[in-house]
Amino acid sequence: MNLISKILHPDNVLLDTESSSKKRVFERAGLLFENSQQIARSVVFDSLFAREKLGSTGLGEGVAIPHGRIAKLRDATAAFIRTRHPIPFDAPDGAPVEMIFVLLVPERATDLHLQILGELAQMFSDPEFRRQLNACVDAASIHALFVNWEINE
């Protein structure tokens, strides 16, 4: 079982949102976490935006992994958002992003946070995995792709 399957709830997969900017994606993520885990949307937004100010979390190839630390959060949690239209994200390759994996971790998270980010980087570096994510037509299929992904050692 991979780490992502433990933190990505099926209800936290959003398809084809109308978000047209990084800011709108962060607002959308804030609302999602507020509704699903009672984390104030402003706390989520501020945490993601503060991390983004340090440097873009865009990976390239249409993928971004915005992440933030949340005070009083007990366990890491995540959401996956696929936008209807690619949005600018200051990724290293200059390409816009349509696949956004939002990661929230406890304020003092260290090793687990890095392991999760490493696993995500490995997932999204696989062109076939990205192709399959883009081909999915519903949230359940996307969630299944994350859950069934196997770590390549």
C-alpha cells in the first residue's frame, strides 16, 4: 500500500473545476478541506499561498504539488484537483498545470512529509500515470489510480 492511498479520501478528488488561477485553486482546496475535515478555508489558503511564495510547487508536465503545514492537524491529508483548462503555475518547464495534488501536513511533520512528496514525485514522473489521470472521466477512477499505484523500488 502506498502512502497516498492513506491520505487521499475519495471525496477529495475534484474533476474539471473552473479554477482559472493558482489563487482560485487554493480557494477551492480551502473550501474542500473546510467541508471534509473542518479545517478553516482561510488557514488552508494562507498555508498554501505562504509556501508558494517561497517558490513554485509546479513540477512541470502539467503537474503541481502545492503543500502546506497546518497547526493542530493530526495527520497528513490530501486532495487532487484536475482543472478543466490548464492554468499558469510558474512550473520549471513553463507549461501550465491541470493536475494539482494538494498536500496538508501537521505543523511539525518532517520525515513523513518528505516521504509523501517523494512518492508523489515518483508517481507524477511516470508519463503513463499522467496519461491515465488525464484520461479518467470520473473521480472514482482517479482515486483508484492513486490507490493502486505501486512503488517502483
